[in-house]
Amino acid sequence: MKYWINKVVNRYCKDFGYKSLCEIGASLGGATDKLLEAHGIELTVIDPCLDADLCAKYSTDKRITICRGLSLAMIPKLSGTFDCILIDGDHNWYTVFNELTEIEGRGLLRNGGTIFFHDVGWPYGRRDLYYQPDTIPDAFRHAYARNGIVYGRSELSSNGGQNSEVCNAKMEGGEKNGVLTAIEDFLERARDEYVLFCFNDECGLGVLVRKNGIKSRMTLAKWRFLCAIWNIFGGFKNAIKHRFTNVYDAIRRGVTKAEPNPENTILIP
């Protein structure tokens, strides 16, 4: 999620005047730090704090509240409502689907609010990842292994591939498998209430907007247009990245330092 905060999330929130945010899944707090760069926000973070002691890290910052625990245990304990919720926790169907169900059922997202999701693209849009497999009921947990993921292959690889250090579903696709599948299944019963669009770059960023009470349909139209333009450039980037890996890596190594980006300019990949 960190990649997307300054490029999209903070700018989007400024456009819509969002001030109350909830971040589900913070890890080391990299994205959290960038969210806190925005003026006048209040932030609630849900995270088990396995990677860092976020309570200690943000103990002196009055703008942030840390809820230490797994999302499905902590969401029912939340009070109040949020303008914006960011979901970047356990990247599997069961967790994401039930996070959305709890958020909807408890009315945690305000009218006109937005939910951002990381990892709606490859590799976890259509494949489950389990950080703690034992927390997923057997009926919703696919067969998994600590093997790598190779672009264009459903099966895992025992020799190379990405993210071999974590528990990945052995097969890609099918029912109840992956982050994007969870969002789509949730929308089967709430499609008329939301608009979904996705940035297809850097594992993907999903944007789910509650239609009722949206402050500016013109602003939403602007962001959907920017997303479409982004995806044209992102498509070329991803084609090079996945099919000409050596060329892509050489280009990345050749970029030594990015110039500061004006605040009112949208970065195109």
C-alpha cells in the first residue's frame, strides 16, 4: 500500500475532504507514516503488531489510535464511522470478504466514503495468501505451500518465483480465492450501493466508493478517468515487467533518484 499513498490515496482523500481514516494492516508503519503527512486527519490502525510495536512507535501522536489484534476480531469493537478505510491485511478471500461484511453490517463507512484495497491484481487478486493459516477455517482455506509464484502459471514453483517465504494457495483462480474475488463476491449482494474501479499496477489498488451521499460526482468521474489513463501506461509497464524481466530490472536500476512531484500533479507510471 505504501506505493499508493502519495500517488493516489492522500490526493484522493484531499479531493473529497476525508478526515477520518482507518487502516487495516500496517506492518512496519510505512504507509501509516505517509498517511499522517496529510493535514488534519485522524487515523485508526488495526494490526497484530507482529512486525513492529506500533503502539510504542506512535505513542506520542494524538492523531492515531492503534487497535492491536487481527482485523476480524478488532473490527466488531470499533466505534464511530470513517470517511475512508484502507485494507491491506491478510490477502485471502475469507479475511477480505468478512472484513467487508463486518464493515457493511456495522455501518463503519460513511455515506460517500471509500475503501481502498491493496493486492487486487497479480499475484493475490485471484490467489489466497495466508500469513497465519490456522486462523482461517478449514472450509475456506485452500491447499497451500511455501513455494514461489510465477506470472502466467497457476501452480506454485519449488524453484524460484515470488513470495516463496509465505503460505500461498497452490492454485490460482476458482471460487473463493483471492482479494479481488472476495470484493466481487461481496458486491454480488451490494452492487447497487458501490462503484468499484482498479489501478492495475504494483499489485493493484482497488477503489470501492459508496454511491449514497457522495460529495462530488464530477470528482469521482475525474478519478475514474485518471485510473483509466494510468492503466494504459501501467499496462505497458507490466508487460515489460513480466515478459522482459531483465530489461525492466535494468531500467529500474538506471533510475537513481526521482524528482519531487508537485502536490497537484498525478504521477503516471
